[in-house]
Amino acid sequence: MKKLLFIMVLVMGALVVNAQRTPVKVADLQKSITDNIAKDYVGFTIKDATKVVEKDVVTYDVVVVKGTTQETLCYDNTGKFLKKMEAKSGTAKPAPKPATTKPPTK
């Protein structure tokens, strides 16, 4: 049991060390990031931003929303667009239409 606990602590420690995430105010984002979003994501607003440091590499994850559509965009430390992240469960999506059932006819 002690070995299992020790291994779990090591794994959790490795996860914490691998990537540090720090919230960033939208006003503190680089101009190149906000300009890119204004140009390529017209009508979207910035919901939140996070500075990610992993293995001495700094990137910014920026969540943008428009209505029920939510995207997470990744930028490097110079503000260059890198990629659009895959949608995670729990993001804003339109609700599915409920199935309609007809009452039995007699």
C-alpha cells in the first residue's frame, strides 16, 4: 500500500512539474494575439486566457466564444497562431433536439 501511494505521489508531482498554467488578463495579451482574433474570428469575444509553461516553452491558450460556439486557440510566446485545440467535453454547444414520440393510437 505504501508503494502504491508513493508511486501516485510521484506521478502527480510529475504532472504538476510538466506544465504550469497561469491565468492572464485579456488586457495583458499581446497585440498580435488580439489582432489575429479580431481578423480571423470576427464576432468572437475572448472569454479567458492562460499562459502555459511546459519544458521551458511558453504558449498561450485563449478561449473565444460567439453565441454557443467556443474555440480554444493556441499561440506561441511571440503571439504567432499555432493551432486550434480540440473541443473538450463540457464546452458550450447547442443542445440536441429532443426526440419526439407520438402517443399510441387506439
